[in-house]
Amino acid sequence: MKDIVIINPGLYTTVQDRGRWGYQEYGMPVTGAMDDYSLRLANILVGNDEYDAVLETTLNGPEISFNTDVVAAITGANMVPRVNGYTVPMWRSLKLSKGDVLSFEMAREGTRGYIAFAGGLDIPPVMGSRSTYVRGAIGGYEGRKLKSNDEIDLRDKNLPIEQLADRIIPPQYIPQYEDSCIIRVIPGPQDDYFTEESIEKFFNSEYEITKEADRMGYRLSGPQLIHKAGADIISDGINLGSVQVPGHGMPIIMMSDRQTTGGYTKIATVISSDIPVMAQLKPGNKVRFEKIDIREAHKVLKEYENKIKEIKDYVNSYQLNTAGMKRYNLKIEGVSYEVMVEEIV
Amino acid sequence: MYDEARYLMSGDKGLVVEFGNEISEPVNEKVRGMYLAIQKSQMPGIYELIPTYRSLLIQYNPLEIEIDSLIEKLSEIEKDLGAIDLPKPRIVEIPTIYGGEFGEDLGFVAEHNGLSEDEVIKIHSSIDYRIYMLGFTPGFSYLGGMSEKIATPRLKTPRTKIPGGSVGIAGKQTGIYPMESPGGWQLIGRTPVKLYDPASETPIILRAGDYIRFIPIDKDEYDYIHDLAGKKQYKIKIVTE
């Protein structure tokens, strides 16, 4: 038996890291975690490299049992994590013991949850990445989403587990997932293919996420966008967050599993630091697009990266002070629990 | 071709350098030139390049290079493009068995164009095809230059499963399926060479700007190469002329 056993995989759980960069010119999609922010914070909490591979869950989390003591952190969508049936906090590293069962419910807020394990997942990298590319059947766990009875070992098993547990993300850095939000975009590269009225419509209307929303892209519905003369272009490169508009006039946001090239006009591109917001949206949620200037966008990106650095410094320097706490081992109906109690003055 | 390249924003980490709005060798050669020149310059902050028919998507980290400075440096490179000698394109030899069980539609393609099967093979394998770009699926190359004499419309009902290595024709295009996939191309042959192997050190051999030369082979040669390729012992022949 390996360290981590998938009892129930949930709706769509895959292994993801930052993605398979470096091969787009050969037609290889990047893939990788949809929500960069949650990926990095989960890894920071458990002391991994920010971009190490984690489990990405979708709408309905998995049920996992452990054959060893581990430190895990859960970020992203709120799927109400429980250990042995008792709710546990998110955005905090948790020590789990051999025999524990981690389970989830349907997401209450957000769409994608992330589970990082201290020491990382022992998944062989393919073309430099552990990310699963399901359509291409490579990477991750045998190139597919997880199934019941899949087992994964931890890569580094000799970690100071006690020191990595109980690290927290300060509340001001924990995102709130809303059902409607504003997404900032930079116009282009083919905004000049659209009528002026359509550009105006794009920036002044609400668009809804349709059911056709997956790791490859989100199809939206809302006011139809009109091309001056046709929606087809000579195929060119697609970027993360590219907003493609085919002939039907409805935008499609290109996400992690996007193809590398395409022949439809792209009206705008979502800025990198709003991709994590996009990643947490689900069908029925609404977005409005806001125009942002390239230089302003770069300032925003810098702030985003600085924020993550601040969090990392904080997490690495701070540890929950457990000195004044009392630990008890409780046995309830034959199951042992470790309980920490703090005296409130 | 444009007099001067257009610089288009593709988000906060992407810049498109567009050389024209047409599919042509001179425009695509500019794309290749720019790609090679940027690689050679080892400019900081650029992490990936995606060459396509008529433009180059540059993915950069704005925290390492400012957009104004990036565009300035790229414009300088672009100005010098005409003056530098590009290395000769590589020609990648693709051994291909035509017809029979390996190319079920060869007969149809011949009939459609009023040719014999041998004539189709001769026409198809007599030209070097430029790889304008790769995309669609890993290792899929968009080739240009096929003779209109063998142009054939797509199948009315696409096949659900086409074996990797299949060589096909769709309208005025020809191409190779790098891996098993569904598709509607008229299949005229198959190569035993693996064009996509994620476990290999070079997972994808073909590059934008290369040329493909189809070399007709018989069943014995096919089996021999197929066997070697399976053992990862077949070395694809690449020539420069």
C-alpha cells in the first residue's frame, strides 16, 4: 500500500503543477493548475516548492485515506474538508495520521480545490511536468483523472512533520469567491476585427458561464459580438486567458488545457492575476470585463507576485504557537483523535 | 507582407509579432528568422516562443523585461532580419508506405483526380513540404505546397479512430497524424516513424520551418523500421540542402 489511497476520486481530480511549459511550439498544451494562487499557497503552507504537483479537485472533492503520517494543506474552493468526519480548516497545514480519512462535500464557494502534501507527490514528470493532460493521456497519474483505489506515494518522506503543521495563511489573503465578478482584460490581439458597437458591448455587458466550461476553456453567453468581416483568421498562437470569439459571436476564455494555436479572432486576453478568479467560477456565474492598460496590468502583476512573496515570508517565519496548548488523545467509538485545547482568558 | 511588423498585445505576458496576413513562404520565413534571432539573442525575460503561419507569439515575464524595452529590442532584431543569413531549413525524411491497408483511400484519391495510384504516390512524394507551424495536437504539422493535382475533399463521415503515423489529404492540404485520433482526412499511407513520443528526449522531432520529404517504402521496409522505432533504435534522417 502506498502513502495516499484514493477511496473515491470525486467528480474530476487530477494531478497538476505549474504546467508543461517549453513545448507549445510543438503543439503541446501547457495544462497545469487552473488556479495559480491556490496552487502556490497550498504548496507554501506545506513547505514545498510553490509549483510542486498537487491534487486539483473539481466541484466535488475526493475521499482519501493515508498509510502514513502526512502534512497536507487545502486551498481553493470550499468543499468543507473533514478528517474522520470532523471538519478541519482550509488555508492551513494539517497533520494527518496514518489511518485518517480526508473527505469533502460539494463545493459551497468556488469550483476548484487544491490539496498539497508535504514532500510532494511521487509522480514521474513527463516532458518536465507532473501535470495531467487528459486529452493527450500523458502526465499525472497514468495520464488520466484519478479513480478509486489509485495509490500515490510521497516523494520526500523524511520531513520534519511537526514543524510543517499548523502553518496558516493570514485571513486577509484568503480569497472570497463570488458568483459574479469583474475580470480585467487587455484588448487584442484581434480587437480590430470587431465593430465598435461590439467592443463597447463586450465591456458593458454581463456574460454568463455556460455548462461548456472545463479545463480547456469557458464558453460564455451574453450579447452577441459582431465581426466586421468574418471570425476566421490565419491560425496564430493562443495564450492563457485568450478570449476567442468564433462566428457565433459568443466569447470563449481559453484556460489551462487550451490548444496552442487557433483560427478564431481573439478580442482580448484576461490578465494573469485574474485567471485564478476565472478558475473558481462555475456554470451560471456571471462576469463583466474591464479594460486595463498594459502598463497598469504589469503593475497589478507585480503586486500579485509581491503578495505571494509576503505570504511565503509570513508562513515560513510564523508558526502557530502551540506551546500554551494542551494536547489530548481522545478515543471516541474506538477511534483515536489528537485534540489541541487553548485556554481562553 | 507588411512593411513593418505589427506588435500586438496577447495579455500581460504575451506579445505577437505579426509579419503579414497571408500564408506564404516569405512571410513564414520571417517568422522563422525572428524565432531564430530571438533564441540567439538570449534576451532575458522571454520564456517561450510559438511560431505560426504569419506571426510569432512571444511569452515573456514583464517583471524581468519591461514592455517598452522588449518592443524596442525586438524592433532592432526585426530591422536586421533581412541582413542575416538564416541557416538552411532542415529536411526531415519520412519513410511512408502508400496504399493498401495503410492508406485505404489511395484508390479514391486516384479516382477522384483521374490518376493511377502510382501517379498519386509519385506526385505526393516528389515535393518537399514546408512545415508552416505545429498545433492542433502535439506534433501535428501544418504543411504547405501540395500539388492541386491530388487535392481531394475530406471524408463525408470522419473516422473515429485513425492510427498514429497516418498520412492523409484534406482538400489542398496534406499531413501526418502524430498520434491515434479521430479525423476526416483521406488516408493515403502511413509512416512507421514515431513523430510524437512523450517519453523520448526529443518528444517531437518536427519543427516549424523544417521541410518534410515523404520517401515511399514497401512492406518489408515498413516492418523493419516499425520494429526499430518500437525499440527506439530508428534514427530519423534529417538532411540540409
